[in-house]
Amino acid sequence: MTVAQLTEAMKYYLKGYNDEGVVITSQTIHNTVLSEDDGIGDVNSKVMYFHSITLYLHKAGQEPLNQWPSGWMEMTLETVAEKLLQS
């Protein structure tokens, strides 16, 4: 999988949580769309997106899965994709 492919998947999933009307690009910073305060209990857009992308990587055969970078909510989609795909 390439960074561009993962970034496109991230854009697709992020659009599903975009109730802020943010234009989603590879340079979108996650915290402009996702939140820890928009759900019920521990289920929120940040957690749902995290698990959606993790499952996507697993289903695409990206094993072993890399750990998500610290502070990923303040990073762009492209930056997080690069870090998740680093060997």
C-alpha cells in the first residue's frame, strides 16, 4: 500500500465524521474534524475513525500494524499515513 492510497482511504472515512463542513484534503489536520466530545461514553468520532483505519490497514494486509504516532490528532492525514506505513 502506498501513502497516497492510505491517504485516500483516510479522506473517505474522515468525510463520514465531518459535521463541521471542513474541506477534506491530504493536508487536513485530524482535530479539525474529529473530537473526543461528540459521542456516547467512550465511543466518539476519534475512536471510531482510529478503529476504522486500523481495520482497513489490517484487511489490506499491512502486517504487522505500526503504532499510531503520538499526537496524531494534530497531524495531517498525509503525515499520519506516512508514519503508519514506515517500515
